Amino acid sequence: MILILTSLCLIGAPLFAVIAASAMLGYSSEDIDLMALIIEIIGLADMPFLSAIPLFTISGYLLSESNAPKRLVKLTNAILGWMPSGLAIVSLIACAFFTAFTGASGVTIIALGAILYPALTQAGYPDKFNLGLITTSGSLGLLFAPSLPLILYGVVAEVSIDDLFKAGILPGFLMISMLIIYSFRANKNLSTSLNKFKPSQMMEAIKESIWEIPLPFIVLGGIYSGFFAISEAAAVTALYVIIIEVIVLKEIKISDLPIIMRESMLLVGGILLVLSVSLASTNYMIDSGIPERIFNIVSEVISSKYSFLALLLLFLIILGALLDIFSAIVLVVPILLPIAAQYQIDPIHLGIIFLATMQLGYITPPVGINLFIASFRFEKSIIDVYSSTIPFFVILLFSVILITFWPTLTLILL
């Protein structure tokens, strides 16, 4: 089986085909009717939060195609730009907010990088710092609601998505705060970053962003208060964004909606296709006792919870550099959950560890996806991008270690 699947990967077979083939081979080896595979795939439709995935995705794509990114940068700059290293802080917060809604770091680098990178350069920040900041910031926000990876982890792990949204708040703020402190210390002698606070400028930015400002309060307030279920919040968000960007502000033409929807649903379709066949493959592995066998092998070498967490971190950093976050969730999480449970690791805490470390994988050489997107977007050599992200990588690695070995930070709000 391993030989066949490896051959499929080498000849460039799509990921879903490789996973489906593994499930079919597994069921056949156990003399189970392959109709069971179809039943497992159809079972995806019964998942209660499934509709939230396409609805939040289309909302993020519509926001990225409008002028919302420019207004977001202007608003945060008017509020925070007066602080030391204010524009760097603006970049971090704006990118985190945008990634949370789009669920894709590449979209953030492309959409906000075009605004923030020249602005940072014009303000006098070193080019190496600017490149590292934007490349790293592209993946910030994956721990904040309504991040698509958070929702997908909740679906795969069958845990409360509301709890995941709450659990990601403090770890997400920890990562941003540590990068803010570094940005301040790295540019403490940069006088050009100090701007006077202008109430008139802030009011103008608020006026321009008056339609987008309520969005996080509607989504997050509705979810955290219990007024909205996840799927209801997603539907309200999608409807609100369509009304504002298409009808009120008219920044997106009605004729462009089918094109944007098609692009966003290509992403959703890929996720759901991989997810559906992964469910079938996962159920076969669980029925065959594969996680228990892996645990028995691991437990012979690793006896303590903390040793397992250290090994898990190393594994996830490598995985994040090689595989996109959506594929990693549906492929690896079902295997990790029962093993982590043997070490008394809470599944919510495991989810935050998983996503925070995969976020770090986006900037991990040799194949971290953000590195290549930034290299292409800013026309820099990949070596320049590598070297510029090193200090940010070290800081985020330290924050991930804190998140991993300090479970209270994740679980205290639950």
C-alpha cells in the first residue's frame, strides 16, 4: 500500500486521489464493501458547521477585492501611528485582522503588502525589517475568529468551535505582542516613525471605514455572546459584506460577483474534497487501530507529556514547511488526537498548538509558502526573504513554545 501511494505522489496525483486510494485499499484489505467509503464521504454533509466554511471564505475574498484593506490600514494608522514604531504596529494588527477574515496568509501579503511595504520604506524603516515584517505578518491572525483553519480543526476534531475561538484569543495576542515589542526595540532610534496624533485624521478614517467597523463586533460579539451559532454568524457576515461592498459602497460590480465567488469556491471545493475522503481514510485507520499502534511505538521512546510536546513541535514545524495548513489539518489531526489524549493533552489546547506551529511553518525554510509569495510579490531573492524573517521566526518560535507548555494561556477563557 505504501509503495502504491508513494508512486501516486511521485507522479503528481492530486492529494484527494492519494487519500481516497489509501482508503479504498484499506477497506479492500479488510474485505469491507467499498460502499462504506461513499457513506463516509456523504457523511460530511451532516456536519453542523459545514456551511460556515464557504460563507466566511466568500466574505474574506470580497473584502480583499474591495478597498477595505486600504481603509483598514488608514484607520489603524490614524489610531496607532503616533506611537513609537507605530506603522510597524499598524502593519501587524492590520495583517492579523485581515488574515483572520480571509483565512489565507498569501492573500494578506498580496492585498496589504502592496500598501504597507512602500509605506514602511517611505517612513524610513530598514528594508530588511520591512520584508521580514510583512512576510511574517501574513500568517498572523489564524488563531482569531472567524479564521477558517480554526473552523476546519473544529470540524475534523469534533470539538466546540466556540471554545476554539475563545482559546485562540490570548495565544494570538501573545504572538502579536511579542512582535510589537521586537518592532519597537529594533526601531527605537527611528525618529521618522513618530507622528502626532490628529483627532481630525482619526475621525476622517473612522468616517471612511464606518461600514467595516461594525463587522468584527457583529461576528465576534454575536458568537461570543451566544446570540449567533457559527453558521448563522457566517451567513450574517457574508450578507453584510455583499450589501456593503456591492450595494452601498459599490466597489465591487454585481457582474464581478460570479468571478469572485468562483475563485473563493475553488478553495472551498478543494478543502471539502480532501476533507471528505480524509474522513473515510481516518475512520479506516481508527477501526484498524493505527493510532494505538503509533502510540505504542512512540511511548517506548517517550514516556512524559513534555517530551511528547517537544517532539510534536518539531514535527509540526517541518510539516508546516512542507504542507499547506488545510491539508495538514485533515491528514494529521485525526491521527494526533488519540495519541495526544494518551498524554492527557486537551484537544482544544492541541488545536491551538497545531495552528500556532503551522503558522510558524509558513516562514520556515526551505519551502515555507509565505517566503515564496513574498519573494514573488516584492521581487526579492528568496535568500533575502529567508534572512529577513530569521529574527521574527525566533520570536514566534519562543511564543509557540510558551503556548505549548503553558496550557492555562489557552484554556483559561473556557
